[in-house]
Amino acid sequence: MSTNGSASTVSGSLATDLNDHALEPVPAHRRRSLIQMIIVQIGWNISVSSFLVGGVVGGGTSFAVGMAAILLGNLVLVAVSTLIGLVGYRTGLSSYLASRAVFGRHGAVVVSLLLGVLAMGFIGVLMDTWGVAVHNLIPAIPSWAFVLAFAIAITSTAIFGFKGLARFSAIAVPVEIAIALFAVFRIASGEGGFADVLTHQPAVPIGFGVAIGAVIATWVTGAALIGDVARFACRPRDVLISSFAGFVVGAGVFETIATISAMKVGNSNFVVVMHGLGLLAPAAVMLFLALWNTADNNLYSASLAFTNASNTVGMRIAKPMWTIVSIVIAVLVAFAGLADRFLVFLQVVGLVSPPFAGVLIAHFWILARRASGEELLRTAPSVRWEALAVWLAAAVLSKYTNVFGVDAIEGLVYGLVLYAIVGSVSAAAVRRPQPQAVPVREGESL
């Protein structure tokens, strides 16, 4: 092969990685191995939120109840992730291309813009929060320097799509697991070992249902967008296995570690616990990698959202450019100093994303379970108003009702049930034959 031919092949491969099938189904020859799927899923689910969940569970339950809540909560997430992920596997579509089939070609623009902006707003607030924390810990490093360095870091992996996520996770995941297990070993080696943990009784119990709800609510939004990764799976079982690995092995293990920390030393803050064990440097590495894992996946998802939206309105802007635009949005949010709005962003995302997942599950598993991705895109209407209406209604109902005790769970259930009903009625009305007009003979009156 000539040098020019080799260069052309490399250039073509790079372009494919950068665009990452943002506007088309992932073809069979571009699907990824089970090992890559598992690594990416675990990397995505190892996040700072796992430590926050551990604080809630560890501070409000006994050891047995806490472990049961973490296991059952993550199994629910596995079920949701698998249902959404199998849609991605079957159709090869990203979450936002799939939303075209559900909400219509132009209706999906609203979905893509809203979820994309929320994702980058969330990352911006996260960067601002930790930029301030790093500055307080190391005054020589200004918070803006951390924000810019972190933005460059996550862009360097997210811009290459699935391949970039897989390569980073292959390095980060083993390091994160090793540090976490070493921390548990150090805790167990301390005075009393795990005896205090096994006999722990909370001062203010939170109840089993609340503990499960905390586990589910933290990651149900991620489960709603898992199709962006699962569309690269080779087999249906790969979706199930990688989802199990991501939530039970990834999120579940780190939630367990944080729970043990909370019960043993009265603090689930990983940095504080590690600092008390004389392991501040490993804690800093762990925190940075966990933040990177969460942020680059959100950046990747946002770039797919904006690519889909711009393509629909006739703007032919490629995914790499939207990755840059997305990170600029996040940096601007960070520089706006919205660190104290972190919980507000969490609440908004928790209201918007679960109903989206419910509507997607109902459409692909109940209303259009036999259609291919190409057929669904080809036959999508301009706007499917009933899907948008159900999405909005489910979000409002989840905010103002308290059936399941957790807004995110309620939004998921409301979206699924309401759209299954409304969509079925709408489809039946479309299929119903119209009465034939009776011709009027000459001389007859109507």
C-alpha cells in the first residue's frame, strides 16, 4: 500500500472516530467488544455521587439494611439501563437520534437542546465546585486554572467518542478500584476492624425505602442516556452484562465503600477519610479520575445532542465542533460562579431525564418494538405532540405527587405508563379506517 493510501486510511479512521456515528446507526463492523463495554460502563458509574449516596445510606441505616438498599437499588438501575441500552443495541441509534423516532424530527430538537444544556450546566457547576475546593486546599492554584485544566482534560477524551471513553477508562478504572480497595484495607486494619461497621446503629434512621430511593435517584438519569454507549454492543447479553458491571460493580462498590467509611469513622467524604488514613495524595488522584469519568461522558452525550439538533434545523456542524462548543458552555457556567446551585441542577436534571427514559422505554418496547432504526427515522413525524405532552406531564406529576417517595422514580414510571396508554390510543386512532363517503345519485338529496 502506498504512503498516500496509508495516510488516507488513517485520516478516514480518525474522522470516523471523531464523528462517532452521531447522525446514523452504528454499523455492525464498528461494534465493540464486551470488555470495552464493561470498562466504559464501570468508568461512567464511578463518580463523586457514589460517595454522596454512601453518606446518606451509611448515616441512616444499619450495615445489613444499607447493603440490601445498595444492591436492590442498583439492580433496579440495571433493569432500566438494560431496557434503554437494548434500544440502542437494536437500532444502533444514540439517545438523541432515538428521540427523533419518539418525539418527531423537530420535536427532538427540544429534547436535544434541553438535555444538552442541562448536561453542560451540570458539568460547569461541578467544575466550579471542585475548582473552589482545590483552591481552598492548595491556595497557589486559582480555581479558574483548575477549571481550564479540567476542561481540556475531559475534552481530550470525549472528542474521540466511544474510543476516547474506552481508552481513558482502561487506565482510570483499575487505578480507582485499587485505591478504593486499599482504603478499605486500611480501614479494616484500624482499631476494631469492621466490628463497628457490622454493629452500627444509626442515630437518625432513614428507612429502607428512602435508602433505595437515594441509590436509584442518583443514577437513573445516567441510565436514561445509556443508549449512547450501548449502541456499540455486539450482542444483547453484552448490554445486560455491562449494565450489571457498571451499576453493581462500579457504582455499587464505591457506594459500599463510602457507606463503610460513614459507619466506621462517621464521615463518608472520601478525601477526609483518606486524609485521616495518611493517603491524601491517592485520594486526590481518585477524586480527579472520578470527576473525569463523569464529566467526559456528559460532554460526549451533550455533543451528540447538539449535533442531532443542529442537523435537524439544517446546520451541518460536525460532532467535534459541538464538543468544543459544549465545553465552552460548561466553562462559562463555571466562571459564572454557580457552585452553590449544584443541588438545583441535580433537582432539575432529576425531573427532566427520568420521564424521557420512561417515554423511550414505552415507545420502543410497547409501541414500536419490531421496527428497525432506519425505519423509525424514515417514518418519524415532524412533531409527535403526545410524546412531548406526556414528557411534560410526567415531569410535573413527579414534582407534585409522592407515590413512590422519589421524584426520579415517579418520573420514570409516569412517563412509561402514560405514554404506553396515550401512544396506544393515538396509534389506534390513526389505524382506524375512515368511513367511506356514499355517492349521491342524480335526483337524490343529501
